Amino acid sequence: MRNGKIKAEPYDLDFDLDSTALVMIDMQRDFVEPGGFGESLGNDVSLLRSSIEPCKEVLETARKAGMFIIHTREGHRPDLADLQPAKKARGNPTRKIGDPGPMGRLLVRGEPGHEIIPELAPLPGEPVIDKPGKGAFYETDLLGILRNRNIKKLIVCGVTTEVCVHTTVREANDRGFDALVPEDCTASYFPEYKRVALEMIKAQGGIFGWVSNSDNVTSAIEAAAKK
Ligand code: TIU
């Protein structure tokens, strides 16, 4: 049967391991490590590290259960042809997207900073979606990939809560998916924004999703895998 319930807010979410995907959003060196894009915007990147271990637990549990796992990376072509001028200029940073930094060119595909952190590195067979925007559905093949696998529900982890995770959860909701965010598997440069972003998702009866935590998610996956 491989189904069950994830204890969540505003209410428990029924799920089936074979129609639920784990989506790891932008756990890249550019956001999580010093010297990358996140720091170039003036952020303290150490605030994101607390999400790594819970993400790893959910990722490893999902792998053992044979779930479909997708990773995303925010970034641009080396020629920057897909970089909107507005995005490049945004925030008036001293170092802009495409400029050189200690981990290579900021937010550019193929550079060391663009890679997913080693702790959460994708395995062969786990699709990696390269996205030019904040939402994982915008100008990517994510929707087609999910449809081809008959995926209906998403467990969405990653960074940052109120930017790429929120945008992706909203996009998923509008495309008919149920999305659940484990709260310790996401982080923000602004802890208050994380708190409020999660409140927004689960408000109004779950206006665009569910909020849970890594313990609830891993125990529900493990129980469903035994059925
Ligand atoms: N700046 C910030 O909080 N986030 C991003 O720019 N991208 C993602 O959230 N991945």
C-alpha cells in the first residue's frame, strides 16, 4: 500500500510514497557557504546551516523508501543570456550575478558555488532542475517531470524559506499539488521571516500548504514503507 499520514499543521496530510516527491530547493554553496551569492547580498549565511542535518535525515529516509527525489539549483548560463537585467541589478550589490568570487562566478552554472553542498549531493537518478528564477516551476521542466511520474504531493525542503521555498510552494499549489514543508528542513537569513513564511503557508486551513517537521516526515515515510 505504501501510504499513510504525515502529522502536520493545519491538519495531518494523507500521502502515498509513490505519488509523493521530495524536492530539495537550492541547497547550494552559493547560499549556504561564505563567499557566495547569499553573502554578496549582505547576509549572514551561517544562519542557514541548521537546516542541513534535518534535510539530510529526510533525504536519506526518502532514499531508503524509494521515493522520487528532485533537487533544484538557482543559477544562470555562463553567457548570462537567461539573466534578466532587473534581477542582475536588484539590491545594487557590490558583486553581481556573474562576477568572480572565491567560489567562482556568482550564481553561474558549472561554477563551484553553484554546486549543491556535499552533505546533500544528489545521487545518480535524482533529477537536478536548474532554474533561473526563485520558483522551481518557472522556465523549467519540473511540471512535466512530476506529471510523468504521477506525482501529486511534494515535501519541500531547502533555502530560503520566504524566497525560493515559498515561491515554489505557491507555484505548486496553483498547479494542483499538495505541498508540505518540514520546518526544520528550511532556513532563512531572517529567522523572523522564516517563522512568518511558515505561518502563511498553514493559515486559513492551509491556504497553500502544510507545515510539519523532519521527525514527523521521517516516521511517516518509514511507516508507509513497511506497509
Ligand atoms: N536571497 C534569498 O533569500 N534567496 C535567494 O535569492 N534564492 C533562494 O532562496 N534560493
